[in-house]
Amino acid sequence: MEIAGRVAVITGGGGGIGAAVGRHWMGLGARAVVLADRDAAAAERAAASMGAVGVGLDVTDESAIVALVERVEREHGPIDIFFSNAGAGVEGGIDAPNSGWQSQWELHVMAHVYAARAVLPSMRARGEGYLVQTASAAGLLCAVGSAPYSVTKAACIKLAETIAIEHGDAGIGVSVLCPQGVNTAMAPRQLGDGGTDGIVEPEYVAEVVTAAIRDGRFLILPHPEVQTYVERKAQDPDRWLAGMRRLRRRSLDLLGGQ
């Protein structure tokens, strides 16, 4: 799918990847880009800088997503692309509080479910449409020190696969974005623990996302090294787990030395 002439909604659009993608798409001639963010003021500021529309939105509230979709369709026309991008991190292992687990589930899984429910009927009726979900390389691999984040991002990827299987024959494109470190508020605090292959800029991610949509490519990897890690994990899960335990020990040692 090309971006020119399209109507797009981007959640988590107040900054970072969401704002960068919105700016890129406006530059490519999108008919309308709606940036939605829990921080309405941030969404409005970002939108004003690129000629888009900024709105406040809690993506964990299904009724709010439905209302936004209805508003966009009424004011701008059918939604061609819904980029479900909002996310946040929570630290801790399985002992993380239930509230942390639940908030990550609502944000990284159910928010994507709500978005798909809201836009798929219209897209299927038209025979075209595109969904993009932001997951993480952590969902394919693991983020040491953040079990709720890793587990829910893995569920996000499985949800995207399910939507692609169930709706691909109806003309619906699906991509899932799985970056490592991106220069946003969620960027890793340190690079020396081996947990990332470098920090990339949101503008670069915007270009990679756009290319994937044009090609109809499911898996979006701004850090191509992740593909190699996934293949190694599939070939020998026990060896991969041993390596991840070593990474965890090294990370704990570094934190202990701070």
C-alpha cells in the first residue's frame, strides 16, 4: 500500500516513533494523519508541527477507540491504515505486581484488539486496509528484567499473526514492528549490557515501517540482527536460553557496579 492519498490513525503519536511516522507520511502526501496520544497536548503539538490532527486517547478504553474511529471516518473518510503504536515498559519478573501485569496486557494486547475490532469491518467491506502493531524485539526474544513487557509484546506478535491469517484473504495487510533500542523516552538506559544492537532514530524507523507497508511485509525489523537471533533461538532453544542467562548475569553485575 502506498501512503499518498491515504487516511491514517497513529496511536502513541505525541512523540517518538508515532510522531516520526506521522511526519513522514504527511511528507509522502497522506490525505489525513490523526495522531492520538494519552497526552492530548503532546499529540496536538506534534500534529501542529506537520499539518496533521492531534487528539487525546486512552487506547485501553475500547469505547474511546470506537468513538475516534467514527469521528475520523466522519471527518476524513475511511481509515486506510491504523498504526497501533502506543506502549510503555514495566520492570520486574514474575513477582511484578498484578497491576503491572494487567496494565501491560491492556496496553500491549487489548488495545490492538480494540483497534482491529473498530476498523476491520469497514476495511473488509472495502476489500483493503492495513494494520500495523508496535511490538518489540523483546517479544521475539526477551527483555532481561521486564517479564510483563516481554510476555505481552510476544502476545502482540501472536495477535498480529492471527489477524493476518484470518483477514489476509480479504485484502487486509498486517505488519508488526519489532525494534530494539530507539531514541525515544523508552530507549534503554545503557548500551554496554549487550541488550541492544544500538539506538536508531525514530525517523529511520518511520522509513522502515513505510517500506514494509509498501511491500506488504509482516515482520518489521529496524535492527536486522534480530532475524539472526530469532533463527538461532529456533535452531537450538536450550543454547539460546543459556546465552540469555549469561546476559542476565552480566546485566546484574553491571547494575551492581553502579
